[in-house]
Amino acid sequence: MPLKFVFGPSGSGKSTYLYQHVIEESEKYPLKNFIVLVPEQFTMQTQKDLVSMHPRHGIMNIDVLSFARLAYRVFEETGTKQMQVLDDEGKNLILRKIAGDYENKLTVLKGNIKKLGYISEVKSVISELHSMISGKKRWMRCWIIWMKTPDCITS
């Protein structure tokens, strides 16, 4: 199935169009499973909308998932459901501990570590790098370059 974009102003029927399309496909292929990916706060409303729009008022082969639920589903299906997913606060705590342990060696970051929100910014940069660069070796090379190049750090 190709990737399709549906554009339009608020209230123009984008969601209705997409829900109707998923319902039609689910009826056409009853043995296939379909996933509707929505933000966390819209999962219940989307389920209600799909059920009310469906001709049989049931969505047995359509799952409405948030991004977090999708991650847990992937972990469960790949056998890594024991893994705990760290939230942003947990990541900040780990980074703060590591930064504190190596504060004397962090010549570029040393003066900023205790500033409010700085560790959170470092976490965001690491997350950005991680999502853009595949493979641990490439990620580590980029991280080392970032740590050694003070001009690329913006405040």
C-alpha cells in the first residue's frame, strides 16, 4: 500500500475519509489486521467513531493505538516486553548522573551542566542524533565529534 497524504482544513472530513477507508479495507480483507495510529488523547474517541461508522458496529480487525501502545505492542511481539521504557525524566536523571561523574572531563559542557534545563537539552540532542543516525558506531562517532566541537553547541 503506498503512502498517501490527506490534506485539508479543520472540519473538512479528513478523519472521516480515513476512517471510512480503513472500514472498507477491513471489510474487504477480514483476515488482515489494521492499525489506526493516533495521539494518546484520541484513542477512545477514534474507537467510538470507528464503531459507530462501521456497518456492523464492530471493529474486530481494526486496532486503534497510540504511539506508546504501538511501542509496547512491538516489544511484546519481539519478545522484549520485560524492557522498561524510560520516560524523559528517567533519561534526564541518567544523563545528570553520568555528567556529574565525568564533570571534570567535560571541558565544553562543564560550565552548563548545573544550568536549569541544560541536561534536558542534551537529552534532546542525543535523541535527535539517535533518530537521524543508524548504527551504534556511526552514532558514537557523531557524539564524540559533537562533544569535541564547542562551536557547534548553541545556547
